[in-house]
Amino acid sequence: MWSGLADGIAKLWRGGRTSRAGQHQTVNGSVTRGEPCDGHAAESSVEQVRAFLRSHTDFLERFVMEEVELETLERWMIRSTQRAKKRPDTSATGKNGRKTSLSRWKFCVHADKRQMLQELTRSLQQRPNKAHVLWELAGCICSAVGAEGYQLYLAENGDPEMLGLYLGQDGRLENGQTVMERMGSDLTVPVYVAKTREPLRLSRGELDPRFPDRLPNKNGAAHALYQPVIQTDGQLAAVVELWRGDPFHEEDEEIASSYLVWGGIALHYAQLYLSMNKQRKLNDFLLAVVKSIFQDMVSMDTLIMKIMNFAQRLVDADRASLFLVDSRNKELYARIFDIGITSEEAADSKTGGGVSGSEESIAKLQNSTEIRFPVGTGIAGQVAKTGEVLNITDAYCDSRFNRTIDKLTGYRTKTILCMPIFIRGNVIGVVQMVNKHCGCFTKEDEDAFEMFAVYCGLALHHAKLYDKIARSEQKYRVALEVLSYHNTCSDTEVTRAQEQKIPNSIPGIEDYYFSVFKLDDFEKAKHAIYMFKDLFGLSRFDSDSLIRFTLTVRKNYRRVPYHNWTHGFSVANSMYSVIKHTQNTFKANECLALYIASLCHDLDHRGKNNKFMLDTESPLAAIYSTSTMEHHHFNQTVTILQQKGHNIFSKLSSWEYKQVLGYVKHCILATDLALFFPNKAKLSQLIAEQTFSWGDSEHRLLIQAVAMTACDLSASAKPWNVQVKTVKVIFEEFYEQGDAEKLAGHVPSPLMDRDRKCELGAIQVGFLTGICLPCYTLLCKLIPETKPLLDQCQANLERWRQIDEEIKKQKEEKTGVDALSFLDNVLETSEKTDMEDKISSGSLLEGEKEGQGTSEKNCIQEPSHQHSELTHSMDQSP
């Protein structure tokens, strides 16, 4: 380069001298033309110019910049490069000690650039990920500037504070995740370059106040170059660190920057490829989701399990929960939550495999317990309320996170991604993913789940529709069954009731010990109408509607041994007595609901308990999974109210109608003993802590529920002859169910097995001791006027203990024991005693006329309802 340039400049110099010499000869007139210089002089001038240029490089640079055209300079550089390639012995190191230069790279032949691009393209095809492309690009730069080694620091999400040393292709996990050595946020050289986004050259011998620790020791290298890598969108991608024994120069920075321009294209297309590849995988995943969900939409619970498993796999979470929104009660609820996937399932997910409920999952589903909490409570509740995504990187730093479950289970919740599921613009569910296996949940996870949530919303919506259709079909079957047996009261019955008129008073009907056995069914209906009128009057109610309603209720009780119209009327009479003896304890609408619920609480009872309905897969059990018969009783009540001329609440305001119907449902469901025990526990705690308040609506609901149970069990607090008579019909019904269970191949419980009649006395003692007495004791504490029920129940318990001892004695003597025959003898003896007492007191005719049993102190009462309740208890036992 130097010689060529010197020759050119020397020629220009010689030409100038020749021209000036010719002009001089012409002026003097001694010479007519100039003479050329000799060869020795020319050689001398070239060497002088070379020496001058070597010692005056600044002059040379100014001259070339000002006088030489760019095309000429490029032509010179290409020619020089080609000549250098033809000289294999020529060292790449220039005379100034630099191993490379900007010009040498910039003006190289196109084949060199093509080779670099081909290598990057080949690398992109082999491993098209951002980290690998940057690693290969750093290697190209290292080779171009003659560096001895390099390192790559990746910036997480473009944050200069989150740099990580990339360990290359050897440092990778089995799942293909990039492994990085996390660096602190101290002001190290790479972090400084990441923040300033400017190249930086450092030498070991130089002092720099920004880096008191000086240049890090990289294999003894004395000089380092740091180059930031900026993406096309302006986001920081990485920092490249290069080192070598010779100093780096400005030309090296420009070479690295030029490589990054070309490498940026490769990086851009690598990102496009990754984005398209992720989208393809997501599409395949969603296709698997659609196939799995919509091809097998069996039940809501199955669908929920699939959604939770798919959600885990989509964002690589450790656990997932799905909460559905109960918009009516403003609550979130779930029966299945905290689902994890096994390693085999995780491996299957990589191939896009479907989800099928395993035996373990199904068992978990069957044993799950529903949980509920208000919308707005906790992280999931907040998402349901706002409809906004919550991506929490540290759960323990979020005040909304409840650590209780972690403390109980020993599980550590770190990261949470909670996202809503929409349908028609409304939040219908919330999915909560916990603990991403690698790092934190990202924006990509949110975007992927947002698309997944669309399909989830559609699936849940259609599952609900499917469930409604299935329920409607079951309801239709039940309706046909009910209609085949029941119908409304006839006009003749209504006319008869209207003509006979309802009496203005019925002596003794408000007595707790009133007996219903001396009344026929029609008289019970008239008495029920009388009790309604006596409690509520007819100012807000239609008399004809009341008559039709009562007669139709009577007709809708089946003719089973115990759960029949007599039982329904007896419970209503007991509630009437409670209300009459406790004026102003309950509010008007509460009293109305309590009485109607008592009258209708066992409508269409089939003489079989809830467990039998579930075991025999009754259509009723398919409609109502819990409190099966109680829900059906309430549904029958509503059905009667909806019939023409039967709506006794028609004159109530819409608000009153809604309130009363809500109370009726609450009271009827309370007759399920499975609900009595938690109600009793809550109420007992309130009394023990002296925090019960009649002004608290929740406390009032509890006392309503306990009052319903007390009236449903009122046969255990009736005089002894009534109690024994009731127990006899109860066990007739129980034994009929036991016989049906035996025919179906099941083993009945001792309560239902007629072959174990000898245990009847012990069963009664256990029932009164474990259920009836605690119920009446609790009721008496809050409503002291109900103490007669408690007293009579205690008296009956003593009689049953005596009977139990007698049965045990006969059994020990190995004499035949038939508990029902034994009860017949007890009942006959009791009736004789009552008759003798009435004759001696002269009250026999009056007592018969009034149709009520005696309330003599020595007459103890029946366990009829105690066994009704026992029936409910057996229904709900697991």
C-alpha cells in the first residue's frame, strides 16, 4: 500500500518539477523545450516521498481524505487484499502491530461476507434460538478482531440489572432450557456496558475510577473489549466480552458493530422462527385441548380436571386450581383444586397427548369437598372481581396471599399466575397456576393462556348447557313419575272443605303433646287450614287458594308407612305449637316460612332414604347430589305453588315472596340431619361464647334450622303411647327398605334389617341420646318455652332404657325376642292404662270428642320423629 501510494505521489511531484523547468527555459530563451529527468533522479524522488510519508502520517491522511476519490480508495484496497492473499507467507499482522483493521474487513471480497452469513444461517437452522445465535455471532466477532477468547452475557427481558453469563451449548438442562450463571447488580464492567449501551475498551495497566477492581483476569489477557448487542426494537439482548494480549482499537469496535448489523438480521429471523414455532406448538396444543374437551364432554368435573391439567402443561406450572363463579351468590367455588401432574403425564404433554382421567384422579374427584369464598377475597377472588390478570413473582410479598395452606402442607408457594376465563364478557371462572418450574411466569405465558382461556370459556359454557340438558331430562323423567302418581285436589274436595267450614277454635291443638292419630286425613287438612288462619289470618291470603294448597299437599304425600300426610301434619302442628308458645320470637315472614316448610317438608317421600336413592341411581339422585330428598321436597312445594289457584303467597310483594320462598327452602333443607350436626356445632359455639344475637340474620337462620329439626323429631317428645305407635310404623318403613336392598344384592344396615329386630331398643336409646336430647337442649337454651319437649323426651328415654334392658334380659334367657310384638304388648298396656285413667277422671268422652291424646304426667311419648330423623341420619351417612 505504501509503495503504490508513494509511486503515485512521486509521479505527481516529478510532473510538477518538469513543468516548472520547461517554463523556466522558455522564459530565459536559452532552451526551447524541457528535458526529462534521468532515472537516478526519479528513483531518488520516490524514496524521498516514501520517507516523507512514513514520517508524516497525518499529512498522508489529510491528503488522501481531501484528494483521493472513495472509488479509487476502494479499488486500491481490493487490489491490496487480493495481492495479500496471493502471498501465503505474509503475516496478518501489520507493521503497526494490529492484527486487523476496519478497512481490511470493510473492503474484503464478497466471498468473505458470504461465508460469514452462510455460517450464521447454518447455525440458525441447527439451533434456532436467541442464545445460540448470539453465541455464534460472538464467535464470529472474536475471529474477526483476532481476540483470544470471548464470553456472552444475556440480558433477561432486556433488563441491564438482570445479566447472566451464558455457559454455551454444554450448559443446558435436559428439557433444553438455557443455563445461565446469574450475576449481581453490582457495577461490574458488563453491567456498566449494559446500562450505557456503549462499547468499552479496557487494559489491565490502565487505571479507571469507574472500575476500582480493574480488568477481570481472563486467562491472563491484558486487554478487553465490551460490546453491547441491541435488537432492532431497541431492547438490550446481550453484552459480548472479548480479550486478547494486544490492545483493542477503534477499528475493532467498528468491526464488531458492523458484524452486529449482519448478525442482527440473523437474530431477528431467529426470533421470528421461534415465534412461529411457539405459535405452531400452541396451535397443536390447542387442537389437542379442543379434541380432548369437546369429544368427551361427560361432566363438569371431568372437564375441570382436563382444563387444570392442560393449564399446567401450557405454562409449565407445578400446580393449578380452577374456581368457578357463582354469580347469584357472588362466590367462587371449587370441588377440585391443587391438581399436580406426574412426570409421565408431563412427558406425554410434550407430544401433545390428550388428558384422560386416571383412577387416582377419579378417586380424588369423588372424595373432594367443595370450598367457597366471596368474590374479591384473596388472589383468585380479586381476579374474579376485576377481570384482570395477576402475575405475582413472590407470593409471600403479596398481602392478598394466604399462607395458611402452605403452613399446613409444608408446600412453598413462590410464583402465582392467576387469570380469568370469560364468556360473553363476563368472568365465569378463574384459573390459578402456582410455581413455574423454571423462573417466573412471563408475558408469553399470559398471552398463551389468554388464547387457551377462550377455548376454556367455550368448553365450560357448553358443559353447563350440557349439564342443564341432562338435568332437564332427569327432571322430566321425575316429573312423569310424579304425575303418574299425584295430581291436584279435586273440586269435590274443595267444595266439601268450603261447605264444612273451618272451626273458629280447636281446643288443645296448640298443646305440645297433641296427638294426630285420632284424626282422619281430611280432618287433618281442616286442622292445618285452621292453624294457618289462626297464625296469619286471611288479610294477606286468599281462602280458596289456602284450601286448594292444603288439600293438594295432602294428596302429594305418598301412602308409605311413616313419611306420609300424618307425619307432615304432625310436624306442622309441632311448629304451630312452638310459634304459639313463643310470641314475637320469630318475625312474621319467618313464621310463615316455618309453618309452610313444616307442612311440606316430606312431600312425595318414597319411604326410602337418600343413601338408597344414590345406591339405586335414582333420577332424583342424578338431579340433586346432596340432600337429595330434601331438595325434591322443596321442588314439589314450588310446583304446587305454581299450579293455578294454589299460590297462597300471591298477595305478597315481590320482595316478600322472594324472602319467604328463600326461608322455606332453607327450612326444608334443614330437615336433613347431615346439616343438623354442623348447625348444632355453630349454634352451640355461639351460646358458649355468649355471642348469639337475635339481630344477626345468620344467627336467626341457625335457630330456624334447629327449630325445624326439633319439630321433625317431635314424635320423640310426644306421650308414650303416641311414641310407641309411631316407632312401630317407622320400623315397618325401615324394614321395607331393607328388604328392597337385599333384593338389589346389598347388605342393609342393622336399622333396616328385619332379621335384627332385637336391637330396636338399643337403637332408640342411641338415637334419643345422640340426636334428640342435644337438639331439644339447644333449643330450650334459646327458646325456654320449648322445655316441655325436652322434658318429655327425657322421660321417653328412660322408658326406652327399660325396654332395652328387658330385651337384653330375654335374649340372655334365650327366649324368642320379637321387638315389634314386644312393642305391641307395651302399646296395649299403655292404652289400657290411659283408658283406666280417663274413665276414673270422667274425661273419656270429652277426650275422644276433642280428638286429642291425654297429657297426663304418667303418659310418656312416642319416638316417631326420632325415627324419622334416624331415617334422615341413615340417608346422609357416608
